[in-house]
Amino acid sequence: MRLTVPAGLDRKEAEVYQRLDPARLPKHIAIIMDGNGRWARRRHLPRIAGHRAGVASVRSTVETASRIGIPALTLYAFSEENWKKRPKSEVDFLMGLLCRYLKAEVPTLNNNNIRLEYIGRQHELPPPVQEKMQWAREATAQNTGMILTLALNYSARSELVDAFRSMVDAAARNGGLNHLKIDEDLVSRHLYTRQLPDPDLVVRTSGEMRLSNFLLWQLAYAEIYVTPTLWPEFRGVHLLEGIAEYQKRERRYGGLTDGNSFQHSSPALKTVRS
């Protein structure tokens, strides 16, 4: 029996969707968007051209994820390290691009019933950027569909530092540190992502085989899918291909399957198994 294809998918997306099991879609997908600079360099363009081209990839990926019913999607948009590793002119361009993206995409987010959230040290971003972020969050706050989270000025190590600071501050207000009992559940409740399930799948574009200080706690048991596709060329169909690969995996969470066997992923795909 052929699946009913969600409205809005194009022909290529529909073909891949037909291979999926809708009952086994990831609840939360995280994406490390990488390759803007290489995309631009191959075309003898400035790096900012790659960032500008990547906006179309964000739009396609977000809309496809929403249309197939993914509950949560988190995009690694700007790391804390970006402040130091990129020229000020490029950082300023990225901040302006973010503001333009938010202004332009809020109607699309609302049309798709998508709620916008953020993780990262938002208070360190330029005040005009913070104001635009708050405006976009409030403009989508009533939506009840997919939660789109942008990781901005984000570092997983800083997140853990902030989580432990938060736990200590809470203990100091409620009886002192002698009563503080730290376990995994307590740590999770003090993370930036405490309102979200841990990602089932993390996608990295451009073929790089590292997590780059992204959601290190939350990705402990996530399946990792790496595609050589550069981010400006990534579209909704590529997301669906990643989900198809995810559904071939046996998620053992450190346990063993019957016969201690496991499924091999496609040799044509460059993937890492957690």
C-alpha cells in the first residue's frame, strides 16, 4: 500500500517519502549546517554569497520537516567560536542576514504552524538582533506545530557550564549546596533544551566528521548522518534521504540485538554510527 504523501512535497521528495515508515520518524532532528564557505569558494564568490545562498536551504528544509510531521528541528546557525574565527565584516553580515531572515520568514513559519525558539547565550548578541529575535519568537508563539530552534551564539560546553551554574544557584536558594543531588535528570532539566526531547538524528552537511561543540550532552545516543552535500545545495529531499538512512539503523542505546548482530548502512553514504 502506497503512503499518502503530505501536501506540499515535490516529486523527488514524494519519491523518498514513499520509502519511509511514518510511525518511525525522528521526534527531533538537529542539523549542523556546514559548507557555505566552500560552496562560495568553488564559484569564486565571497564567503557571504554562500551564507546568502544557505537561506534557501533553511527554508526548504524547515518546510519539508514541518510538512511530514517532525515535532522538533534544531539548526546550528552561529557558534560562540564564530566570534573569534571569522572576520568582523563576516560576523556583521551574518547578524544582518539573521535579522532579514526572521523578518522575511515569520509569515512562512506562521503559515506552516511552526513555533520559533532559540538556544545559546542570546544576551551576548547585539541588542538590535536580540530585539528582532524576540519579535519573531512572539510572532510565532501561538503556533502548535513543529518547534524550530535556532542555535545562536551557542556552545555545548558553555551550555553545560550554564547548566551547572543554574543548579548551584537553585540549590543556594533552596536549602544550600548540602542538599544538592546531581543526576542526569537534573542536568537535563537545566539545559537550554529542557523543553525538547533529545535529538534522534543529527545531520551534518559538507562531509565533515565531527560534532563541532554542538549538543554534546543531548546527542549521546543520536544517530549521525553525514552527507557530502554542501549546505547551500541541501534541500528537503536531502533531509528525507537522511531520515531514510536513519530508519535503516538499529537503535540499541548501548545494548545488544539478538545474535549480537547489527544492520550495515548503505556503503554509498558517508555515515558514522554512535
